[in-house]
Amino acid sequence: MPSGSVTASFPNREGTVQRRSFELQGDGLRYRVPARPDGGIPMSVRRRMP
């Protein structure tokens, strides 16, 4: 497995390339996943705890 790669959580995604746009700002990391069928784009936010 190449450096920086992770194993898929879902078998139907194993071996596929999944790119995510991300943003680092202060103690926060935000990333977006592909659009849902209704066109909405989910965003996940992670924050570093003090």
C-alpha cells in the first residue's frame, strides 16, 4: 500500500481512488466528501482538543 493510503471501510470502494478537498485553519480540519444524489455536499469538521 502506498504511503498516505488507507484501506476502504466499504468493500465496494476497495481499490478505488477517492480524493477529498480539505482545509486547515487554526485548530480545525475540514474536508468535503463527494456530492450526495440530492446535490448536497457533506462537510466534516475535526478540531484539536486543548
